[in-house]
Amino acid sequence: MCGIAGIFALEGRAPEPAILEAMAQSIKHRGPDDDGIYCSGPIGLASTRLSILDLTPKGHMPMVDEETGLVIVHNGEVYNYKEIRRELGDRQFRTETDTEVVLRAFAAWGEDCLEKLNGIFAFAIWDPRNGRLFCARDRLGVKPFLFARQNGQLIFGSEAKAIFEAGVTPQPNKHAISDFLVRGIYEHNTDTFFDGIEQLPAGHLMTVDQSGMQVRRYWDLVETGDWDKDRDRQDQAAYLAAQEEFLDLVNDSLRLQLRSDVPIAVNASGGLDSTLMLSVIDKLSDKIGDRRIFSYYYGEERYDERPQVEELAAATGWEANFFKLSPEDVPDLAEEAIHFQEQPFPGVVALARHNLIKSSREFGAKVLLEGQGGDEIAAGYQYVMGPHILDLMEAGRADLAADEILAFGKRNGLTEEASLRKCMSGLMAYQGTGWAADGNRFVRPECLSPDFVSVPNDLNFPKPFESHLKNMQYRDLFHTKLPRILRSVDRASMSYGREIRVPLLDHRIVEFAFSVPASYKIKNGAQRDFIRDAIQSHLPISHSNVPKRALVDPQREWLMGPLAEWVEDLISSRSFAERGVFDAREVRKSFNEFKTGKTNTSFHVWQWVNLELWFRHWGM
């Protein structure tokens, strides 16, 4: 893991070494072990290095291939670098890094090298022979790649801070802010919260030369993950074979992702994904040194998963280390986090992760594994039941739809009416009727300035599959849930020079999950069913029947109670009232109502706090 940055002068002034140095220093937290720059003609590249593979100075970047003249800056990990290296022939290699493998693979196969890479990455390769810059981002967008165009230059970096050092001024993007406040949307395919700063979408490449810039998709889940007509839940042998195929993929993903020349630990909750990951890693324990679990908690029983994590630790013989976030930690940590996150982030849970990573550095683990992705690939969020019920109705299975609604309610402690209401809210979210992405009416547009409510919006989520359930999962993966989680996780980990790997988001696992029918994912009201059954049938650790927790953190109670004064100071400030974003009187009215406990969500309150901190930090 590293930080990368660069300038390509398509016209006008060539990049200056001093500016590249400043760009590198602005993201030094991403790579505290080394840094460097490369300047030649119209191109300037900068890098900071977090040494994970080949800890010697040979891994220095920018890395130059002396034979071809190609130059690379690379952020991330290509896990199957050893296999690619063998395919290329290793007699020419001078390092043990995956970065050199990517450089050699591009020299050998050009853009087609991307088909061979299994990993999380964002890189740029300068080809002096053709005067062309080639950039790519991994399939799921785990690692960031931001860019701006200004004064005849393409400026890029892992974070916006690097781009600001090249002369781009922070300016708010009204469209992104409006989508956030009116629709609850944190992420966009290309836009960021800064006007003029874009991001390369997940699974895309970009080429730039004097003739212009081209961006295109190189991996398309719609083409690779729509094969479910060949599978049938009623065929028990086929269902068992699918479980085994899934576990084989998870095993291989973890086999590759346990490659490291530095210590590895696991960030775990008490949920299904952590159970799966730890069960498989435990079988591969010869590939990991200290068997250490990190987990955060809030010191409040109703929200904490500490007992479940302790159970997992006892079952595997791993050592569990817990890091507590208290309400008094929040104001200072939020100020710190907004610098690294660079845009609004998902609440107290993100601060708990910041605190965990920052505090766990004393144990020396540079690589952390997490279980992100299980809900997205296996239909784990409650609101996806709405699109699933619509699929059943359109297939003429009203009887099965009714059974699933009843079973879903029973499993989650809901009445029949509440279960139906939950499914309908998810369906409304899917159909885009002005509701927030999670299927609940979280936002408070009545608290906004009319100018922000009326900002034009053409946001239209794609629906590329015949299945409504798959379309909702696709939205979660590329447009709403996962992008905001991955961005927050990347910024939190790299803030403190740590790498987080996400084994369940190996693209082969994602393709598999989209290839199985809905009946593998949702059955008798149970979601992520094939994962639950795979754990129960094939793995030694099993608390796979615990339903997903509806209450994940104490944010609402904290903002109502011990943090209420902090919130009031922010929303009563002159800067808050004069930004032209909020109707300060309505905000105060809404907050007073919130403090009485009449609203069951704190999402809108966190929006106000988060956005005000963001404006202040970036001087806008």
C-alpha cells in the first residue's frame, strides 16, 4: 500500500520537482516508509511507500524498467504476483515486489495485463516511447484514484490533498452535496465532494496522451455474473456443490491475501463474515504469525459484539484485543478524521474504526484483514427483501412471496404488518422514489436552503439485470453501500500507515455470488443463506444463525445526550447559518425534536455535523 500522485502536462508548463515533492508529502501517511519523485519532460510522478512485500530499498518508487523505460507508481497489492511472475519468467526480476510484476506484465501484455491481476490497486504507468500515461483502478474500487484537469495539465493522486498541492483550489461540489443531503447518497461513480475533482470508477482504465483522455471499463460484472439460470435450489447436489465452490474461492482468496513480509491481524466483529473468514484462516494458520484479532466496542451492551468476538477468539485460540470508543472521544477524533476522509463519512462507526487502527499500531500489524462485502454479494441487507419480493410476484409466485414476508418478519422479530412495511420501504428505495439509498427516510430536506433542495439532479442508478434483487445488489456494490464503506476504510487505514485487505471482495467470489439464483441467497426469511449453510456444513466454527443486528452503534443516543452540546455549538454557529446550505431555524427545530426521542434515526443530525466540519476544515 502506498500513496501515488502525478502531473501530466498536455500543454504548457512541465511539472516542477518541488510541487511533486509537496504532493508526496501531503499523503505521506499512506506510505511512511519511503518516498520519491520522477520528472521527465511532460510527466511528473510521486509516490510514498508502505513496505509490505520486499522491505528492501529495491522496492523504491517511482520504479523504472531500464529495458523499456516504463515508469510506475502503484498503490495497493496484486495478490497473485507470484503466479504472474512465473508466467512472465523470473530471471529478469530484480525485486520481490508485486509492483515490478505489474510493470513487467504491462510491458508484456499492455492493457490486457489487467485481466490477470487479482488484487486491490490503483496505478499509473508512463510509457515514454508513446508519450502515453496508462492508469487503472481495481475491479471493486477498493483503492482510490482521483484526478483533475487544470491549465492544460492532468493532475492525479490517491487523495485530494495531493491534487490541492498542485494548485487546484478546494471548492464544494453542489451536486454531490445536494445528493448527500436530499437523497442520502455519499458516493458517485465519477464525482467527489470537491468541484472539478473526479474519480476513476471501479473496474475502469484511463489512457492519456497529447490527443486527449479516454476512460473505459475493463471489467463488467453484468457480463461475468449473470448465469443463475443453470442452477436450481431444489437440486440439493447442485446446492451443496455451490457451497463447496464458494468455500474453495474463499480459501484461495485468503491463501493469496495472507502473503506478506510484515505481520497480519484480523479486524473482526461477531457477525457472519468474520466467522467465515476466521474459520478459513484458522485452517491456513501456518501462513500467519501472531494470531491476533482486533475489534472495537462502545461499552454499551445493546450495541457491542464483544461477547461474540470473544467466542470466536476462544474457538480459534486467537488473542482478541478490544478498543473502546467513548462519546468524549468523538469531537476530537471527528476533526482528525475529516482531514483524512476528505468528505462526509458514515458516522460513529467510522470513528470507531479510526480509533481501532490508530490504537492497534502498538501491536505492530501492518496488514489487517476485514470482512467487507458479504452483505452486498449475498443479499444481507434487510431492504433488499423488497426487490426480491417483486421478483417473486412478477414470476407468478405470490404464495412464495407471502411466505417469505412472514418468515422474514418472524426471523427478525417483526409483526406481519411491520415485515410487509419493511419490504415495501426497500422496494421504494429500489424504485428511486426520493428515498435514501438504505430504504429508510433518513434525510431531512425541509431543513435545507431552497437552493440546495432545487439543485438539478440526473442521478439514475443502472438496472442492468432482469432480476430486481440483482439490480439492488449491483447498486449496493458500485453506487451506494460498498463505495462509501471502502472509501472510509481506505482513508481510515491509510491515515495511520496500515493496509486493509478485503478477502470476500476477490472478484472471483463476487462473480460467483452473482451467478447463483436468489433462492441460494434468501430462503425462509434467512438472508445470505448459502454462506450460512456453507459455514454450518463445512467449517468447524458455527454461530451462523445469528440474524444481522439492526442496532450497530450508539450514535443516536450519544447525539441526543452526551454529544448534544457539541452538535448545538456547530448548528448554532454563524458559519453554519451563513453557508446557504441549511435553514438554520428548521435545523434547530428538528434537532430539538430529535432530542425528545421522537425520531428513530440520527442520520440527518450526523449529516449536519459532518458537513459543517468538512466545510470548516477545507476553508470553504
